[in-house]
Amino acid sequence: MGNLLTWRSLKFRKHDLATQHELSEFLKSVERRAFKQAYFAVRNEETALDIVQDAMLKLAEKYAANASEELPLLFQRILQNTIRDHYRRQKVRNAWVTLLSALTPSHAEEDFDPLETLQPADGSNDKNTPHDALDRVQLIDIIEREITALPPRQRQAFLLRYWEELDVAQTAEVMGCSEGSVKTHCSRATHTLAAALKAKGIES
């Protein structure tokens, strides 16, 4: 696979040369096994490379000064957490598609929070053909771009509720507003996103 990762160019903090050498040797010894571990988990070579690179960077940034015998367990913990984070992000992004397609004209009231009624997807109906998978990736990319264009409070409410998976009460506490305001912001955000998709010719 050639040069699997770019861990050799990591920027170390100011430690003695022995510590840097030990960390470099450790990363060299685990890079291929870590890649296989990540690849078996996500079944995508590029994504697996990104996960392992990210895990190695985190290890170098936070634990470069630790004793060499501590590195294997620390790295495994970081790698597994990074894989879990990847799945969580994918789950949320895929659910955005379900969320927006679930909107109906009967839910036009401003205090309706569609996140409260959305059923979590179990993955059983995921599309598996390469064409459908590509369509889904492109749709998620469009949704993410439209989220960045939302008014700040709508974007904040939407991401806290759906990305961070906070409930209405927790979101209201973070935003310093009422629960009714959270529902209004979420409703407006979701309808704005749905309208933006419809304008692009994308409808459920």
C-alpha cells in the first residue's frame, strides 16, 4: 500500500529524543494492524486511513510523554473511540435525510419539533447499491451545506438536538431560552432545509 500514513511527519512537543524515537517506533509497529482493524470496521480504505491517522495524531498530541509500555492500551482506546465517533457521525448524517423526508404540510406549526416524533433508523432499510449509496452521500453533502446557511439560533438548536442528541430541556438550558423557543427554532430550521432541498429538485 506504499506509505500507509504520514505519522512520520507528526509535530511532537518538546520531549527528549528518546521519547520521540520510542513513539515513532511504536507508531511504525502498529500502523498496518491498526489500518486492518479500522478497515474491517468501516469497509472503506480511505475512511480507515483517516481514522488511523486521526488516532495517531491524538496519541502524539496527548500522550507523547507517557511511558512506552502504556502506549499500546492508550492507542487501542483512542482507535476504538475514533471508530465509534465515525459511526456516530454517519448515523446522524443519514438520519438527517430521514428527518427531512418525514416533514409533511400538517406539521407546519412553529412549535412542532420534528425530532420528537422521528423514529430512529435501525439500518434495515439502508440502500446498498453503489448508485443509491452515491446519491445518499451527495444528498448528505447538500444538507450539510444548507445547515451552515441557517440563521445562527436555528443552526444551534438543530445541531444541539440532532448532532449532540440533547433533548429539548437540555438544549433550552444550553441556549438560555425556553423549551418552546427550541421547538420553534428546530421547526423553522427543518422546514428551511426541506424547502432548500425542494428548490434543488429534491423531494421525498
